[in-house]
Amino acid sequence: MSAPTRRIGSLTVSALGLGAMPLSMGRGEPAPHDRAIATIHAALDAGITLLDTADIYAPSWDTMGHNEAFVAEGLASWDGDASQIAVATKGGITRSAEGGGRDGTLPYLRSALEKSLAALGTDSVDLYYWHRPDRSIRYAEGVEALATLQQEGLIREVGISNANVEEIDVAIEVLGEGGLAAVQNEFSPTFFHTSRRELRHCAEHGIAFVPWSPLGGTGGGASAVGERFPQIRRIAEAHGVSPQQVVLAWELSLDEHVIPIPGASRPESITDSAAAMSLQLSEGERAELDGIIA
Ligand SMILES: NC(=O)c1ccc[n+]([C@@H]2O[C@H](COP(=O)([O-])OP(=O)(O)OC[C@H]3O[C@@H](n4cnc5c(N)ncnc54)[C@H](OP(=O)(O)O)[C@@H]3O)[C@@H](O)[C@H]2O)c1
């Protein structure tokens, strides 16, 4: 099935991606193996061509790469053309028995990326995000590290995540206009206060804006979005679709550079979410939903 597409730098991807994190972590236990693979296959069968993972998406500190391994296996066992699928992963957050931290230095990012490439079974990743700022270094230093890894051919497109406008500007300065392909920040009807400016700023610079937890997150926000927002529930009922589809269709309607990555640990969730790519909201409905973040 083909889906509407959007751009992330030189990549052409479906307008919605699959957030693979809930297959490995989120609400308690990871998804059982067969259901995890079936969820990835359901996303690909529905026309989704962007899979979002990270090295730290794992049930425990000593199983990093767990989610990337699911992505690799899901792609290898899919009966479609996996060469058309873009994979995004992330590095820069550390996990250990003592807890977690940040490391945005070149030696750390290089070793994290090498492990990600091994887990994904590839020589180069389509899109690599610096996962979270490391406040112990200059922001430019982390971006310079990504630029080095890109020059070495290990990364096709560079992204940053959990970045504010000032950090986006630093990344543009280091990489040059057009060099930063994507910014992945939290954005949903539940959480938008620190991302509205960044969403607009990305549009002005031709950068893809990728909302994470676009439905409100695995902690109950996503499942309760229709109960929390009566206007979303009403619009969903009018179209005979789920409230989650309405949220995603609204996010897609914000601008052509917005590429939400709804998470799923069940095939049914991502099949339903993917249908948002063909849900048309009226101008009035969009205006009402815009009011949530006004
Ligand atoms: N860059 C970062 O710092 C960062 C941080 C967090 C997440 N992320 C990325 O963003 C992705 C998405 O965020 P998220 O997974 O935290 O939250 P989310 O997408 O807001 O919500 C995911 C939850 O929504 C449920 N769901 C999805 N589609 C549904 C539908 N159509 N109907 C009903 N329920 C539906 C899923 O249920 P089931 O589990 O039952 O399928 C899942 O538990 C992650 O997977 C990850 O790739 C990035």
C-alpha cells in the first residue's frame, strides 16, 4: 500500500512513521517477540516507510539495542521491499546499573553508532539523531561529532532531538543551511508548550519536525486522549474513527514538514494510526483542534 510522503533531507518517507519504542519499553514488559515483529510488519503493510528506534529502547540497561534488533528482524522478515524503508536511530543517552546519563562527545557517539549499526545489521543509518543535549559540553561539539560521522559515511541524514530554537540554530550553523534534516521533539495535544516555537522554526528552515509521543505517550496519555479532549472525541465520532486517528490527522494538517511517529506495541494500533494519513479534517475541525494549542 502506498502512503502520502514527506521529506527528511534527501529521504522521502511516509507522512507518518512507526515509533518502535513501546515494543521494548514503556508500559512494563516488552512486547512478546512474535507480536513485536507482527507490529512492524503491520506498519510496513500499511505503507509506513519510516521506523523510529534508539539504542536505549530496551527493557534493561544491559540490553541496549533490543529495539534496534526488533527493527532489523522485522525488516529482514518482511515480504515487501525493505530497501525502500528508512530507519532512524539515536545516540547520546547512556544507561548503566547506576542509572542513566548523557554523552555527546565524538568518542561516545562513535561507539554508540557502531553498536547501533551492528544491531541494525547495516553499514550506514538513514537518519541519526543526537538523542538529548549533554550539558557538560558545548551544544556545537555534539553536532560537530555528528557531522564527522556523516562525513565518514556512517550517517545519511543528521537529526537532533529534544532541542530548543537556540540549539536548532547552533546545529544549522555547524551543519550549514540544509544540513540539519530533522528535529524530533515531544508534541501532542497534551504536551506542546515547549515545541510550538520549534515547530515553526523548523518550517522556516526546511527541517522536518518529528513529534514524539504524538498521542500523549505510553503512560496513559495516548489511550485517554478522547476522554481528555471532548472536541477530539466528537470529531472522531463524526468521522467514525478513533480519537487517535483524529489527533494524528490534525498534526499532519499543521504543515508539510510535520512527520508524527505514533508508538505501538500491537499491530492493531499502528494499522489504525496509519489510516490517519487518509483522514481529511474540515477547516472548521482543524480550527477547533488548533485551539487546543493556541
Ligand atoms: N526523542 C525522544 O526523546 C523520544 C522520547 C519518547 C518517545 N520517542 C519516540 O516517539 C515514539 C512515539 O512516542 P510514544 O510511543 O512514547 O507515545 P505515543 O505515540 O503518544 O503513544 C503510544 C501508545 O499509543 C497507543 N496507540 C498508538 N496508536 C493507537 C491507536 N490508533 N489507537 C489506540 N491506541 C494507540 C499504543 O498502544 P499499544 O502499545 O497498545 O499498541 C502505545 O502504547 C516512540 O515510540 C519513540 O520512537 C522519542
